[in-house]
Amino acid sequence: MPIILFLVLVALVATFGFWGTLKAIIGAAGVIILLVFLVVAALAILGALLFRR
């Protein structure tokens, strides 16, 4: 499995260049972090609403 990821990374660098690939990876990580933050915030709001009842 890691060799497939490495080959995909090599293909991305060859297609878009190093900096384009780096921006894409950082952007994907940022989206994942924002989604996790959104889920945590939603759970916190839901917990606060249920706790007040």
C-alpha cells in the first residue's frame, strides 16, 4: 500500500510540480482539520443543549 501512495505522489509532482502538490496536500489536511473542528463544535453545542434540559 505505501508504494501505491508513493507512486501517486510521484505522479502528482510530475503533473502539477512540487509546489502545486505541496499546496494540494496542505489544503487537504486543512479541510480535514476544519471538518474535525466542525464536528467537535457541533457535539459541544449538542451537549450543551442536552445538559441544560
